[in-house]
Amino acid sequence: MFVREFDFDLPPELIAQQPPLERDRARLLHLSRETGAIHHASVHDLPRLLTPGDLVVVNDTKVFPARLIGRRLPSGGAVECLLVGRSSPPSDDPTVRTWDALVHPGQKLKPGAFMVFGDGALFAEIVGRGSFGRRSVRLWTESGQTVDAAIDAVGHVPLPPYIRRPDADRDRDRYQTVFAHHRGSVAAPTAGLHFTRELLDALGTAGVETTSITLHVGYGTFQPVRVDEVEAHRLEAERYEVGDLAAAAIARARAGGRRVIAVGTTTTRTLEAVARAHDGEVVASEGQTDLFIYPGFEFRVISGLLTNFHVPKSSLLMLVSAFGGLAPVRAAYAVAVERRYRFYSYGDAMLIV
């Protein structure tokens, strides 16, 4: 299968640069897996679009302000550092941490280079080089404050590269789900951004159950597919955790013949990866997954998917096409463009059931 099969024309003005005024008032394109029929609604309509007994599974990861803007030492030149993943387990000293990062200007930031962020709140040294421009960065504080607390204080929301504006104060709230709990993502699980507490309550009133798992989204979610053939692509591993309550809720739903509706591609990958590792069952577990889902994949757990509209030729679009069918999803995307739906992280949503 060729990557070009997942390409489509998207007018740049349809790439959402701001979140909708209200989370659950985003538009919703409803695609039937059985018939390919398309209907138009709002995220607010989910309680009537889902069926009593459905189990909705969300990703409760929490985005942290992983984008650091500062200066080089001693030259004072501008520097930017995007933390993309811990390169070693946390040490006993919380004032020192080592991360993998993308840095700019990369050519000038070689091992031995020093940086400072937030007027001395956080210091950094480049201690190693990796592939695709990555660096290993040692971070530390001299105030006694933990590195995580310093990052939270001086860091910026790591908005995706297709949002072409500086982050604003409200992004700290809007680029975060209302159920975010476990800190560790450099990107939001964007389908979850549409939920409000009121919508969750309305789902419960309608007889729809909700539970949560965790997958910490890495920068790999934005990495382009650099190969011509889909099968040759590889994903970066991301950390996940499925707790006892979620595993039990999923087991009950499946035993009762009820549908499991995944909110987002991250939730989908976690559930399907755990099932593949445990003879088709979703059990309480934690670990890492690099599961790449593309057409031809056999889904064992989910029977519905709520997701945003994704980048052309991306692994995320391949996953959606695997679940909804390549031709039906392609047709739905054409309708979404024609109807001027908003695309990507702050855009509208798509429900496939």
C-alpha cells in the first residue's frame, strides 16, 4: 500500500488556528461503518448519537509546557528547546533530569553547549546527539525547585507546528482535556478536547459509561511518514497505562456485547496494543507501544471511534482509514473539505460507528 493513497487537498484556511468558542459545540461528521452514510451534527449531540450501554474510553494524559524559550550561555543568543521524551529514568534528585529534545539553532547547539531559561529558573547542557536533529539535554535548577516545577513555570504550551501563532494564556486550558490527570504528553489527545463536564454528565444520564486509560503522546505523532510504502513506516514507542478500573469496565462491556467507543487514535492504539499482547483481552498493565495501525489491521476491541480530522499522509489518517475503510474515509474527508469543517488539533470532530 502506498502512502500517496492517503493524500488529499486541504485549503490552508481550514486548518484551525484557534479552539472553538465552546468545546462541545464543534461540528461532528458522523460516518456509518456499515453503510458509509454521512450525517452532520455537533459534538454536543453525542448523547443521542451513542447507544445506552456504550462504553466511552478516553485518554487522561496531561500535556506539560514542553517548549522552552531562552538564551545560550555565554553568548546570549536566542535558543529554543522542545522536550520530547525522557532519555533516562528519573534520578533520586528531582532538581536534575535528562531529556531528549529538539533544539534550535541545532547546528550551534552541540554537546557542551549551555542554555538558560526563565531568567535563571532552569539551566541546561547538551550532553549528546541523536537522529533527526535530536539532542540529549541535562536540565537542572539551582534554586532547589524541582525540574518539573521549573518547566511548568517557564515553559510554553507545545502547540503543533501547523498552528502558526505563539501560544497564549488560554492555550494552557484549551490545549488540555477536562479529564487530564497524568502528566507526560507533549501533545494533546485532541479528540478529548471536545468534552466538557456537562457533556460527560449528559452521556451518563443517557446510559453511556465512561472510563479512562493513559497514553503519553510523544512528538512522533507529528513526524511525517518519510517512506513511499505504508508497511515500511515505524512509530516511536509511547508509554501507556491501563488501570484496574478501566480494564474491568472494558471486560464487562465486551462480555455484555456492548460497544467500546475509543476517543482518539491514542486510546485506540493503547487498547488494541494491550489486547494483542494478552490474547485479545484488555488487562490492567503498563508499558510502551509502537503499534502502527493501517488498513488491513484486525480490530479486537473498539467498535466506534471519535477523532479529529488529520494531516494528509499521516499515520493518524491511516489508523482512521483502517477502522472506517479507506474509500469511506476518503469520501468523508472530501465532504468535510466541501462543507468547510475545521481540521487538526483545534478543529472539528468525526464519529465512526
